[in-house]
Amino acid sequence: MKLGVIGGGAWGTALAQVAARGDRDVLLWARERDVVTSINRDHVNAAFLPGIALSPSIRATGSLGELSGCDALLVVAPAQHVRAVLAETAVGATPLVLCAKGIEAGTRLLVGEVAQGVHPRAPIAVLSGPTFAHEVAAGQPTAVTLACADAGLRSALADRLAGPGFRPYASDDVVGAEIGGAVKNVLAIACGVVEGAGLGLNARAALIARGFAEMTRFGVARGGRAETLGGLSGLGDLVLTCNSVNSRNFSLGLGLGRGRSAQALLADRRTVAEGAFTAPVLREAAAEAGVDMPVCAAVCDLLEGAPIDAVVGALLARPLKREAA
């Protein structure tokens, strides 16, 4: 199975490295010319994944048309750009493995729903879990959820990607796997704010637990399963990204907690903190579904410039309730 990767950022490059294990050919599409040149000439992605020597069997291209010879495509473009990139790509019935984490602005669709709308004949899979790109590319132990409704395709993709340092766990809950990855980005911003504002480890632990409850409520309301949200693509990813400055979303929250504006922090970034774009969409989707998500709503307020003390005070002043509620 020849794999193509759509997206030349850190995560797309790391997945290309996984797929190239054993000198298997992988074709990676990147929009940036310097990334294409760097990978093909020097076997590194100096812009997005510095310090990692890439397999020579990874070839980069700036032409989406070259992906037509691939047996499956790993879609790693940012969630808000997936529709546009897929619209430019001849997919047909080629399986799409969605690796972006987010909800589309305006439509409030999950990335898988976007992909199905653009290419209705393409089988859909989702790869999600606790993954920092540098560790994956370096071959450090990593486990992920690989969700797909088609058991045969799911097994073939797992066999193709699995290796000593990369372990995919099978699921048929595509919706649950997607929602975990989308919501944890927003919660990671909240945890970064807690750290940046010096609110303490107790507060961070409580926020992770209550945020996970919000994630589960929303996931179940959208058709996912609670056990999926309790797995690698939900709780696992949440624990990772809520506790490390290696998380772009946590780092964004850290800056907010230290008093910087969201506008200034986002302007500094070449890479994307997906949670900043997902938060307002998630607030709308939660309201539409009748799901209470106060932590995620608080992140929206902070991104819009509300004072930290006021936002935290409002959360702590909410009426007392049963923990399971």
C-alpha cells in the first residue's frame, strides 16, 4: 500500500517518517516550496521538524496531482483548510485517513463530515491520539486510535502503519475519535492559562477532569461513544496536551495566562494552534446540541479578551452540582 501525505508541517512529516519505515516509498505534499526542497535535497524538514533526519524514501511534491498514484492518503492539513485542499485533490474512491483535529467554522462539521461531503466515494478513517510530532518522528513509543467503519480497510491501514515505535489501536467509532482530538485542543488552551496565571496544580487537575466530562457529554451527543472518549484519542490526548509546552495549544494558553493578547500570540505563529479556531465553533455546536460546556466557553471568552480573574471567578461561582452531571 503506497501512502501519500497531504500536509508538510511537523505532524505530516512525522507520519511520513512512520509510513516510510523499511524504506517504503511515501509521497508528501507540502504547500511551502522551501519544505519541498529541504526534504528532497537534504532529507530534513528544517522549517517544521528541525533536527530529525528523514528517510530518503520520502519524496516531497508541491503538486496535489502527483498523489493520484497513492493507495491511501493521510490528510494532515489544518482542519480549517481541509475542505479547500481536498477540493483541489483528485481522490475518487481512494481512502482518506484524517489526521487533522478540529471542527469546521461556519458549518460546524467534523473533518470527516467535510471530507465525505467533498469526496462521497472515499472511505474515511481517523488517526488520532497523544502524539507530539518530534517524538513520533524520532521513533519513540507512541500509541494512537485508528478508527474506521470498514474493518478490512482498518486492518490494512493498521498493518501498514504499525511498527516497533508506533502502535495503532482499532476502533469503529469515527465520530468519537474525531471529537476527542477537537475538544482537547480547546481544553489544552485552558490548562495553559492556568499555568501562565499561576493558578496551581490543583486547578489544572480539576480543569482536566471537568473538561473531560464536557468532552464526553459533547461526544455522546454527537453520536460518539463514551469509551472512545476515555481512550487514546480522547483522555490520552487530553493528558498529553494539557501538561506540556510542546503543545501549541497549551503554549497559546500559557501566553494568555501571562497577559498577552490572543491576537499577538497567534500572529507570532507559523504553525497552527487549532484550539483557537475550534473554540468558538465548539461553543456554537454545544449550544446547538444542548450540551453544557462551561470550560470551553470560558476559553472563548479569554480568546476574545475577557480578563482572566473575571472568567475564573465566573467558573467558580457556578451553582454546585453532582459530579456526574
